[in-house]
Amino acid sequence: MADARAQYDQAIAHDPELQAAWAGRAALSHHSGDTAAAIADLDRALELGDDAALRYNRAVACRTLGRLADALADLDAAVSLDPADPDIEQERLRCHAELGMPARRQPG
């Protein structure tokens, strides 16, 4: 995993606008348990362009840290970008439940 991280670091150094490199490094960080680093990289990736999958991934990371309101905000944005993705909707419903909110499906 260290080699993959070094490759992402190199790609980002070469082209800091390469959204896929930020997203890939975020996935590695999250997988290795560094959720805060994953969120930081996803923040940067999303600065480069909005994307439902990136918002979903950041929501999952935020939920891991107990940041449920942040997770729900990302999921609401993600479902607007990709209303057909059932994973986004399922994660939204989980967040609603964990926040003690009534389960609401996104209109679509």
C-alpha cells in the first residue's frame, strides 16, 4: 500500500488538478484507517469538481467519524447528482436513522 500511496503522491505532485489521484489516495487512506486524511483528500477532489461518488465516499468517511450531519449533507448532494444510485439512498436512510430522524426517501 505504501507503493500505491507514493504513486498517488507523485501523480498529485505532477498534476495537482488530477481529481482521480486525490480520490485514489483518499481511498487508500480510508482503507488504512486514516479517515481524517481521506476526508482531506476528498475535500480537495471535490474542489476540483462535484461528483456523486466522491460525495458518497466523503459521507461514508464522515459517518465513520460520527459526523452524521456532514455525511447527510454530502448524501443529499450526491443523490441530487445521481438519483438512481441505490447505495447513496441506502446510506442516506442509515444517516437519518442514526440521527433519529424519520426515514425520508429523496423525491425523484
